Amino acid sequence: MSIAKQYLKTKPVCKVTFTVPAEDAKKVAVVGDFNDWNPKGSTLKKLKNGTFKGTFDLPKESSYEFRYLIDGNYVNEAEADRYQWNDFAGSENAVLEV
């Protein structure tokens, strides 16, 4: 898994690309505070090599809690900027700082 950040000079956004190697998965989405934890519209595209990938524009100078939703199971990003405990989920969420 990986996260790539590209800051735009012309807009106050950061293009964030999420890459998840999950050859056996049928569906992978990124859910978090930036999309109200809703997988609709945040599904990653499966590439021929079995990796799922997607890019989202997120406002700069913010932090976002998120997780991957892989075939209905929540998974954290190993390369997250940090982790935040979430009482509702009873586990840690990955945090992205942009």
C-alpha cells in the first residue's frame, strides 16, 4: 500500500493517490472524513497487475482519518502519516496530513 501526494501551485488542493495491492480482492474503496465514510464514489480502479489505484483532490492544510474498505473489511494504510484512536470503531484509523 502507498500514498503519493502532489501539491498544486494554482489551487489550494493536494492530489492524493492511493495504491493498494490486492490481487484477490473484488472491490477496494477509500473511506474517511473527506467523504463521510461513504464508499460510493471512492472506489479504486483495479489495474491489470491486480493493484487498485485512485486519485482524489483534498483541501490542503488539513488532516483526514481514513481506512481502506477491501471486500467489506476495514484495513489501515501502513504508510499513514500517523494513527488516531476512534472510539466508535474501537480501533485506530490511519491519518493523512496534507
